[in-house]
Amino acid sequence: MKMTDSPNSPYLPVPLIPLFLVVAVAIVKSYLIPRHLGVEDSLMSSLHILRNDLPFLGMIAFLLLSRCSLRLRSVAVLCEVVSALAITWYIADVTIIMNLNTRVPFNEVINYSREGENTKSELTAIVALFLLSLAAVLRLPFLRVRFSTSPLRLVFCFCLMLVPSVNSLRGILVYATPVFFEREHRNLIALPADDYSPEQLVQFGAANPLPKTFELPGLGKNIIFLVVESLSASDSFATSGLFNLVPRFDAISSKGTLFRNFFANASNSEMGMVAYLNEVPPLRYPGGAFTAYRSFASHPSVVERMKRSGYFTAYLSGATLNFLRRGNYYRQIGFDSIEGTGEAPEFQGHATHILTSVSDDLLYQAALIRAKRYAEARKPFFMTITTASSHLPYQHPVTGSKVEKGIWEYCDQQLEIFVNGLTESGFFEDGVLIITGDHRKMLPPNPAEVRRFGDAVSSRIALAIIGKGVPAGKIDDRWLDQSSLFRSLPTLFTSEGPLRDYILMSEPYISPILGENPAFISVFSPTNKGMVRTRLRTRGPELLWTSENIPQEFSSIEKEVHSLRARLQYERNTPAS
């Protein structure tokens, strides 16, 4: 017999399938994430994750219950659509977290994903998920449960939306699905202390003055800083003796100096560019933002130093500036001109690829035009160029091939054409070209790489410098990293002393997010020829070695890490003078 509800019915028809779906996803999320990250107290972490999702789950329950108790059909339909959107949002958000190990705003998911080439498929999947959720709310069977239509029940669900999270472990908040806004997060756990104390700031020299200007005695005054996406040391035979994917880069390097022990301070583009331009390893520090661009945008940069010395500064990218809001970062650190695919007129009307990028040949053509224009202005210039054609997933911008060798052959050819164009324009008569990578390519290392570089394989990238005042045909085997490149440049070719005694590599902010796990730094030391990774744990102002093979330089390393992190905290909390 068919059941009907009168206005005074004590029963509330609740959609069974949508509720089961959301609750199941929430349980799976809270169960899998702690175990995926190896958190010791996984049960407690799971409970914290569920607690932090209560506001969003409460909102979904509130909408579903309201939909069933409303008499106005138009309002009920609105609740149905909004609840379907909320269910879609939640499932998609959990999927992103489980695949990318972090929360990413939806408008950046397509670009962030390595499967960015399948944009249409991803959008179709999202639309299909919404339609299925809507069908679950509208059409699928209901379960008659003894749940009073009393307004107190709705008030209870509404109160779930207001469950506070301020007393929760702060790191877990990054896994909470927000209700109406994206929460601001502090990186580090509040125990035993969040920040360096005023006394510690003084102790570690946080307020000590930094260099304010930039000079290049004996070198060309104009600088082009070319960052080739994923230019790895292993792919340069001249650098590693392993593979020969970029022979033209090797030939170009013979015109200047090739650095065979150059290290990245991070494993992604965002943190790599921060290391270069802010001249510090992108360490997590007390009070910093979750993303590196936001965390370091207000800190001193080499761009500011160059501007004080009379340089015109420009940033040109072959990709969109909207990705991770990086355009805001480049503006805040001081570039005079900032152009990406949406700003450079030469890129308009051309096909785009991964990260909404144009092909390297178009990028280099635009760069040559600007280099000539800047040189004619008779003012020294610093132009940073970042490519994207070699970004994963591989796709040849001309043929569409997905073969790695073909991609690098194309990128290598375009690099040679660009350097020849600079030569023809007379750039090297008073200019310096720095060619390097942002990070090692994001592919599993070849066994030969592991034998050659050991644990440091993930940080090894290529670097060559050519131009006026740069020794030609020289091989430099001193240790150097991204953060010290521009600080070392003025005396790089006149001093024979060591450049870096050890390397600090900020690990991806994944494992530190849950429970009491803090951020980690990989340390590579000459003690073991850089072959063995030593991990240093940071939590607030505390440091702890988590590896048995502590390097001999541990005291100097701890002092530098404290000094860097204390200074970053001080700079973030102290207005620039």
C-alpha cells in the first residue's frame, strides 16, 4: 500500500541513497587519508577529519530535510538542486584530496591535474556526477524513518554547520571541505609553540639587514633568466653522463660554464621559483600560508634588489598566470612587466596546451622581441622566462606525440633557435643568459639515476650560464642550489671557494598535514657525497633529526634553518620599511 504524508504526519521522508552516499564518502575519506600518510594515531586523526567535515555534512543534511518538509514546490526544487550541488562538491573535493594529497580550488583543478589534456572528459565527469546526485535527490526511493518534522530537528542540522574547528589540530583543517569559503591555514602545529619568541628572533638574527642592491662586476649588465620546465640533470649528458635528451643544451653550455652539481630546493615549479627569486629555500615557517606563492609574496626578492640598482624587470611565461594565482606573486615581488598567455599579444589566437600554455617557439619569439626592445631602452634589464612545453603530461605542441624523447628534442631545438637569435641580436655583447630548470621532471627515477645521484636524484637539475664575462668551456663541480644562485652570481666566476656546504630541500607539504606530523626538510651533505638524504623535522621553533646518519655539519645546518625560518616569520609580521 502506497504511503502518503499529510501536513501533520509525524514522519519525514528522507532520501536514502544521497545520505548513504555522502556518509560513505565521508567515512572512506576519514579512514584512508591518515593511513595513506602513515599517521601513527590514525583513529584519532580519522575522528578529527570527520569532525571538521561536520559543518559541510550538516549543510547537506539540512538541505535534504528542508526539501522534504517544505510545502512550496519552488523552494523545495531549489533545495534539491543546491543539495545535489553540495553532494557533487563534496565528492569531487574528496577525490581531489585523495589524488593530489592536498586541497586545490576547483577553478585550478583542471590545470593542476596531470591529466589536464583530458579537460573535456573531466568536465563531463563533473557534470555527470552532478546529474547523478540530482537524480538521487529527486527520483530514487525514499526511506520512511521515524523522524519528527519538528523545527528542532532542522535546527540541530543547522547547528552542525556551525561546529567550530579552532580547537582541532590545525594541520587537519587543510583536509576539511569548506562550507562557504576557503579557510586560511597556518602551516604548523600549535604544540609546543607556534612561533619563534621575540628572544629567539634576536638570537637567530631575524632582523639582520639583507643586501639591498644587485651588482655584477665584470659580467654583462643585462640578464635573461630562462627556466626550462623540468630540465633535469640526468637528461643532460654533459651534466650527468647518463642520458642525452638535450644535446643542444650541452653544446650551448660549452660556450660558457656548466654546473654539474646544481640542486633544486624543492620538487615543484611553485617552490622552485620561490627559491630562485626570494633567494631562500622555500621552508615552511611559523605563520606562513599553505601555498608557497602566498607564503613568500611579501618577502624580499632579487627582483627588488635589481630594481633598486636601476634594472627594468620583466616576467614572461608561456602559460597562464591564473594557475595557483602566481600572477599575484610576481606582481608582489616587484616585476615591472608581467605577461602570460592572457597578456602577451603575440600569444593571442594561438592554440594552447597543458596549463593553458603556448608552444616554446612562440614564447621564444616573444622573448626575442622584448629583449631587443629592452636593450634599446639603454637601461639594464632582468627578464625571467618560464617555459611549459615540457610539462607533464607530455604532448608535442606540433605533432601531438606523447613520447618523451620527441618532446625534449623539440624543446632542445627551440632553445638552440632562441640562443642563436640572442647572438644575432648582439645580446651577448653586454648580457648574460642563465639556463636552468625549475625542478627535476616528475617521473619515477631511472635506476641509473639512483645509482648516480642516490637519494638526491629528486633534486638534481641542470644549470648553464653563458655571456659576457662568463668563462667559456668551463665545468664547475662546486655545490650550488636555487636559493643561492643570484646571491652567488656577482662572484661566481672570480672566487674559487665553495658555494654551498650542504643543500636544504623543502619536502612537499603532504605528510606534515595530519596529526602531530610537522614539515620536513631533506638535507644533503658532502659527508656522504650527497647520496643519502637526512631528514630534519620542523615544528614551530623546534628542530629534530629523524635520521640516524646525522651530517657532521649538523650544528651549522640547525643554525641556518633556525635563522631562515625566524627571519621569514619576522619579515611576514613586520611591515617593510
